[in-house]
Amino acid sequence: MKEVRTRFAPSPTGYLHLGGLRTALYTYLYARRNGGKFILRIEDTDQEREVAGAVDMIYQSMHLAGLTYDEGPDVGGDYGPYIQSDRKAIYQEYAWKLVEKGAAYPCFCTKERLDEARKAAEAKGETFKYDKHCLHIPLEEAKKRIAAGEPYVIRQNIPTEGKCGFDDVLFGHIEVDCATLDDNVLMKADGLPTYNFANVVDDHLMAISHVMRGTEYLSSSPKYDLLYDAFGWEKPVYVHLPVVMKDQTRKLSKRYGDPSFEDLLHQGYLRDAIINFIALLGWSPRNDREFFTLSELEQIFDLEGLNKSPAIFDVNKLRWMNGEYVRKLPFEEYYKLALPWFEKAGVGHVDTRRLAELMQGRTEVFGDIPEMVHFLAEMPEFDNELYTHKKMKTDPAVAKQALTMIKPVLEGIDEWTETNIHDVVMAAVAESGMKNGQVLWPLRIAISGLANTPGGAFEIAYLLGKGETLKRLNQSMEKL
Ligand code: GLU
């Protein structure tokens, strides 16, 4: 069998969106599974869309995602250059080969002429198709005009009849009438190729065996096959991947503020959880298993498990999955990752290790941490009704009684450890004849201002320290 060589070919237009990450991941996994090579190619021929710094962002994203490529602009390889703008001369050479074969031709039509023809087509309710106006210019004449400096493009000469088609692993045989296809531009007036041309030349010259990309290229692929035929080149295996949807009707898109891979990392999702989740957006191992490391995926990923229907990006499922990963982190790892979020919340001064122990089981996404722990830095406003709890048999009146009883007890504790607070408070409660909940619930509310907190009254009192606990207790009692 031919060596498997796959490529991820992003355009440098910004952060890696999740659909792109999925393509990159599947492309990577397929190469690894088959002992092949994974290549990164930068498709920067549409310079108007290019965003400054985006190429570096792509390297960075691939690195963050753990998708190591064997060949690419920054790592080299035998099939370079791997940035399309560095391959200008190659495209020129191959475009002219097509011209010589009659499969392409130079076109000198002005923008005005094309705009007019487009308008006329639209007025008739038709889609504009180039009318092969320049096809009949003899090649010698065309070359003279080019030499004289006249601007031109090179167009693909699509047959006017017959069928053209190709085979896709997921979508089967796709065939269209050639007459429906347009003589697309292969080389632009700026001397750069269009995607339509560059992808074919590069995939061939880079010996790509399997082309994986989004279904948006499904409809143009018959045209690419005509190019392969014109050159007499062997075609790659095509796998067009269905889009990733936000919901039933909308595509996931950064234009609508949907997160990129980097956004998710910044929000405090774990790389491994994101990769695991993305792997399952359109692929399944055909059993119930849900958790996979990247290296496990490298062993089992296959084309048979791909799904033809669009996948839906369910952020709640990602949150859940992330939470599962967070819980399984070794404590030290969790602590290291949580600490910056504690600091961000202004609670870096408390016993953060203890706080981390209390938080690990409750953290779904690290970005949730500040909101959950900020009360330790600043006492929130709260309504006295929060003291009311049926099951605990408390209300503001009971709370007043409980807090009045417990305050001097807390004041008497010298060594402010969690165990001491626990033992001393529990003894006082037992002596008072009140129920545990009647004291502990109001105490926790009085010092946290929240119905839900990581840890109970003892843990929070400990984290706040004696001074702050008593200060909050006094303030809350004044309000009662
Ligand atoms: N540059 C194209 C894109 O970013 C890649 C398409 C392909 O993989 O062939 O969508």
C-alpha cells in the first residue's frame, strides 16, 4: 500500500475554530493510525483575507492541541515549501502546462465586462457563468499580450458536455453535468493561484494520499478531478467531513461569537477534554466508550466510524466531559491550574491548597472558579430570607438565636484550625440543645452570604480566618 500522507491546510485567517480543529485532529489521527505522515500546509493565497500573526497562531494552536506534524513550514520536510505564497513559481509552471494541454487558457476580460455579464445573468434570474470569451484567442496572441504587460488570469477550461465526478469515502460517488460548472480562475491577476488550483497541485506534489476537509469543498471537487485528469495524475482518496453545527439550523461560526480552540483554553477547559470531545463530533468507536486520550485515539481512529450527518456542538456535554477530566487530575496538577483562577478572584491570600481540595470536585470548567470563590474576598450582599431553610428548621429568628450563642464560642478559639473550629462548635451546639442544621446553616450564611458554597461552615470559617469570620458574623448579626 502507498504510504499514507495526510495534510491539514488552514488559511491564516485567525484563531483555529472548532471545525478546523476537528479536521486537523482527524487528519492527524488517520496518519498516525496508519503509520503515515501528517503535514501542515499554510494556504495563504487569498491575501485579502489574511490576518497578521495568524500563521504563528496556527503553529501555536497545533502545538497546544498536541497535533505534531512531520512536515510543515516551521519543521521542514522533503516536499516544501509548505507555505503557498512561497510556491508561486510552481503554480505558474503547472498552470502553463495546463494551458499547453488546452485544459486552461489565459483570460483578459476586464472587471467591467465581467460585472456587466454578471448583472445580465442576474437580471435573467440565472447564475453567472463565464462565457469562455477568451478561449478562442490564439495562444501566440495571448502570449504577446501578456508580454506587453496586459493583466490576465488563467481559467480552467471545463468541458461543455458530459459528466464529471469523483468518489468520496463518506458520500460515495458524486457526479455533476460539466455544463453546470464554471470556468473558474486558476491563477489570479496578482500571479497567485486560487485555492481551486493550488490544492490540486500541492496535494499531488506533496504526495498526499488522503484529502480530508470540510463538505464545503464537495461541490467543487469534480472540477479538481478534471485537473487531475488533465495532468494525468493519480487522485487522492477524498473524505469530506460534515459541518459542525451550533444547533439544528446554524453552523458553528466565529462570526456569531462561537468559541475557538484558544477561547476554550482561556475559559479554562482542559486540552485533553477538548480533544476527546472534538474527536466524538462526527466519529464514534461504535461502542459506548466515551473517554479517550489522544494516544488511544491514535490507535483506534478509522474512517468507518465517521458519520455523514452534521455533528452538533453541545457545550453542556463539553462542560460535563471537562468536569470529569478535572476530577481525575492528580491533586497537584489541579492545584497548579486552579491557583491563577483563585488569584484572579482575589482569594490568593487564603489557604489555597485547602480551597483547592474543596473545589476540585465542584469544578467543571476552571473559568467558573472566580465566581464560586469570590465571596471569600468580599462578603456578598444577601437577604435575611436566606436563613430560612425548612429542612434545617431555621429562619431569621432561629438564626439570631444561633449566632448569638455561637459568637462567643468562636471568639474563644485560640488555634484557628478546621478541626478545632469543628470540635468546639459541635460541642457548643450539643450543649445548646439546638439541632446541628439550626446553627451550622445560619453560621455559613452569615459568613458567606451564599446558599451554595464549596465546603460548609467550618471550612469557610477556617479559610476566612478568625478576624474576618468574626467581622462578617458581627455585620450579619447587626442586620438581623
Ligand atoms: N485552506 C482551506 C481552508 O482553510 C483548506 C481546504 C482543504 O483542506 O483542502 O478551508
